[in-house]
Amino acid sequence: MNWQFQYNEFVWLFVAIAILVGLFLYLLRWKGNTLNKIGDKKLVKLLIDNFSSKGFTVKFILLILAIATGIIAVMNPRVPGDTDGVERKGIDVAIALDVSKSMLAADLAPNRLERAKQFVNKLINEMPNDRIALILFAGKAYLQMPLTVDHGAASLFISSATPDAVPQQGTVISDALKMSAGVFNSAEKRFKTVVLISDGEDHDADAISTAKDLAAQGVMINAIGIGSPDGSSIVDPATGQNKRDEAGNTIISKLNEEGLKEIAQYTNGIYIRLQNSDDAIASIKSQLSQIERKAFGDVSQMNFKTYYIWFAVAMFILLLAENLIPERKKKLVV
């Protein structure tokens, strides 16, 4: 029987039990020292004649057992049962989507961001057996969705992706790559890829060193360039006018192909400039097919037999028993 806990993060609560046991032992020692200081054994016996040290100890043991069973109940012990679906074969894919304001440039109609979102939705539809994670980034990266096979949820997150989702503007690709690496199982050295979608404009110097680190972890980065090398103006959604710099000149945002190519190169990935979505998806699928597939159970569609109720009942019984045991000795009435 393959036992597991649903909420392993609550295991630290057992530290409270260790603390309580330590305090109990300290209390027993303090009581012993205090009684020895009194000195008169007959007087001591008279003072504590009505107190049951065994009852006190048993009550504490029952309390500790109740707390322990309660913690186990909270952690929800369970065993996996049958799955509603079938075992899937796939890879883990982190999609890092640039939502900086430069992605509002219109050198790809209607703008870079909308074309990127269309591409991502098409790509996800072509990857039914793969787990997808979504990271949005600009001046900072945010995990929008952890690895999941729920591609419907992924589409909802993608449709709502705008520059407003990341208040801090810029194009910090290294932060996006680090966030992407964090969604993978660090114990595995394969089956993992990042699809980086960006115009690469003003990317930070740490992006290359981060890409090298990911390569050492077995992560392949495939970069999708959005925009054109000649660049385009950026329309401010609030005013409908072209964005200008401090000198009043129209800001032109250009695709930084060289930076994106270099990032992909260090991880045995490919770089593609997005022009035709179908061609780009075919190239990405061909590249991903080189990654060895793994079999994994879809936990979201698995039935589990849970046993928390038994531990909850045991906790209740232990607390009831602890409450019924007296600390005072029962005296026989003659």
C-alpha cells in the first residue's frame, strides 16, 4: 500500500510535541527538586497524599497522543486509487510570456502581445499530454499557474495576460528563467523545457548566466522572438498616442534577436522569430520531440482513499479519555 500525506508541509507541527515533552520533563525535575528542598518526607507525603503522579503522567501521555493524531489527521494520510483518466506521457513545459509595455508595439498586428497569446494558445492545444506552467514577466516575474494538465485553465490565464499583470516594468529575462526553473522537479535532469516568448528588448546581463545554470539542470530553453528588428512605436493604451521619451521623441521598440538566440544556444534550444504561428509551432514540436518522454500519473484526476477521519476520531477519544482520568487519588469510603 503506497501511503502518502496530502499536506506534508504540516509535518513541522511535530516540533510542538517535542517542545511539550521537554517542558513536561522540566516540570517533573522542578517538582522533584522542590520536594527535596522541603526535606521533611512525612510532611511532603501529607501535602501530596491526594495527588496521583501516575494519573498526571497518563493524562499528559494521552494529550500528546491526541495532538500527534490530530496533526496526522490535518496532513491527511491517503493511498492512491484508480484514475479517472489514463496515464499520460509527456514533458514539463514552462511558458514564460513577456508582458512588458514594449509588447504593445504593433509591428505584428494587432500587437506583439496579442500575437504571442494566440501563439501560446495554439501551442498548448498541440501539447495535450504535457504539463504546462505559465510565468508572466516584465521587470519582475510572477508564477501565474504551476505545472498542470488543465490546459483550459492555462488558456484562461493567457487570455487575461496584460502589462497591468506585472506592475514593475522592464524586461528582466533572468528573473523569468529562474521562476521557470523553480516549477520543475529539481531531482530530474530531463523532460524539462522553457518556451521563452519575448521581444528581448533591454534584457538584463544576467540572462545568459541564468541560461547556463538551467542548462546544467537539464532544462532546454526555446526562444520565440516577437516583433521586428526594425522596430515599431508603442501605443499607450491610456491615451491612444505613441509613447515618447523625455526629449519628446517617439519611442521605437526593436526585437533583440541576438540576445534571444544566445539564450537558446546555451541550452541546446532553438530560436524562432514569430511570423507564421503554424510554422513556429511545427518547429517547436519538432524540437520538443527530441526530449525523452516520461510517464506520470495525473494527480488531479486520481481518486484517493483518505484516512484522516480515523485519526480525527482517535484524537477525540484520546482527549475524552484524558479528561476522564483524575489527577487526585480516589479515597475509599468505609
